[in-house]
Amino acid sequence: MNELHDKIQELANRCQAILNAMRSTDTHALRGPSLKTRIAYERLARQLLHRTLHTEGGLFAVVQSTTRVTTFRKRLVALEHLLGSEQEQLTREMSAPVMPAAEILHLRFLLHLKHLQALQRLRQEGMTGERAKRRSKRQSLAGLPTNWRIALCKRAIGGRYLFSLIVLALTGCRPSELVHGIDVWRGKDKTTGKFLIHFRIRGAKVKESQGQPLRTISYDTNDPHPLIVVVNELLDTQPEPRVFAQVRSAVNLTVEIRRLARSLWPKHKQPITAYCFRHQFAADLKANGDDEATSRGLGHISAETRRVYGTTSQASKGHRLRPLQVEVERPVKPRSRGPCTKWRSEPAP
């Protein structure tokens, strides 16, 4: 019996060593998922382990059975979370005053080690199958009329999302940033004496070295763009020329955009979402010839990121957006290669 206990202890040590090695290189594990996320991880991991009972190749084959990199990575994180919890449970049972039957505990550790070894191999080899090509939302712009944003906003007249769609079009903000809320006001610029309409956006995806905490996009009040005209008219109706744009749910906003787009262009193959506005906004700013303004307007601090957004050829022909100012808190890091524009500091509003 002592010999069996020694084998169990050896298995426990081997399992713990594998977990320690993986955690030492896993930055995600250091952040600690929320309770909701932990529950989702456990459910996914147990589903994967159950599938191994009916899949040739075991856990390795089950995890590799996807064409999406994001799904593959999520499976690895979920498995590491569950197997880490199982390691703690097995260790407690092994150290309990009344230990379960040694033979059963030994078999459980053997299976646990098998799963950990498969996970270790998956992390080392990565995704080996064919990967699905990522479809950018900017591809959805192909085939749309040049004034598609205006047409979609017109279709939204009478609905609760009209002003949110206008703000989405004029700022290229993320849907989650509309959930945070966007300040819109009109004021006189002290330097030029012009009256400007400002949109102040609280950035999403902001970290110490990522994203713009705040950005302000400003238009001339005399800009003839139809959406600017509508915003001017709205501000005229307020006691103070200031309003606050906000939606409760980014998901509901996207659902409404898809519904409106399908009613306008039922034969358009690609779905139109809130991010299509963001790509169109980027395309317009790129066509204006100021690449750095594009990065600032999108809320980026790296000039590299703007490459994945709309292209100059996709810019609106008749109603291109032409912001006068795009002010941010952090400098934009130039691209590592190719032409780049020098950072120009601008005063905060």
C-alpha cells in the first residue's frame, strides 16, 4: 500500500510541475477571471473532456477541431482553469485524514496527468489545422452606396437610435463607447474664432500602453454635411447647446443597424454592423490625407493599427467627413516602417 501511495505522490508532483511550467508563461492566469468567466470556462472544459470519450486522438484532437484561432485559445484557457481546479481537489483528497480508495485516486491522477500532458502539447505546438480567414468589417462596405450612412440614418427616423447612429457615423466610435456615453456640444474656438461642434469620447480598450482615454473630434458648424446639419439643428433646440449621446446595449444597437440595413439593401451579402461606421469613418479620414488624424480619431496610440481599417478607395465620394480637429491625450507612435507623420501636440478642450 505504501508503494501505491508513493506512486500517487509522484503523479501529483508531475502534474503540479506541468501546471507550474504553464502558468509561468501564461499572463492571462495572473489576472484572475471573474466568477461568471470561471463558470463559463468550467462548462466549456467539461464539454471538451466529455467529447474525448468519443473522439479518436483524445483531448489533443478535440481541441484542434476548430478553424478559429480565438476558439482554440479559449479552449486552452478553459482547460487550464479546470485542470488547475482538479489538481487542487485531488491534492486535498490525497492529504485528507480519510483518503479515498488509493486505487481509485491513482487512476484519477493518471487520467489527470494524461489531460495535462495533452494540454502542454497543445500549448507547445499551437493550432495545427487550417485557419479560417478573418473577415474584416471593411469588406462589408463593398457594394454599398456612397451615401449609405445617410440613407441608414434616414431609415432610422422615428426610432430611438437615430441620434446614436448619427454620432456613430460622425465619430467612428466603438459601440461600447456609446454605452459609456459621448458628450456633444457647440462652442467657439478661442484660436480661430470659429464655432465648432465637439464630440468627446471616453475610450474603450484603454490600458497603460494602449488606447486613448479621451479623444475629441470637432467639426465646423458651417460644414454642409447632412449629418452635421442635423446635429446643429438639435443643438439649437436645447437651452444650452449640449447633449449627451448614449445607448444601453451595444448588442441591441448592432441588431437595429442590421435590421435597418437589411430593409434598405436586402441583397447585400455582408452584414452591416456598428463597426462598418468605424471603417467608413477611417476611410474618409485617410482620404483627407492626414494619417495621424485617422489614428487619433479611432482612439489608437499606434499608427500600425489603422491599417486594418477602411481604405482610401472606400471614402465617401459626395459626403466625406472632414473634421477640423482631432485631439487626444497621448501621442501616436509612428509606424515601424514606411512614411509616418510627426506627432503634433494639441490642446485639450
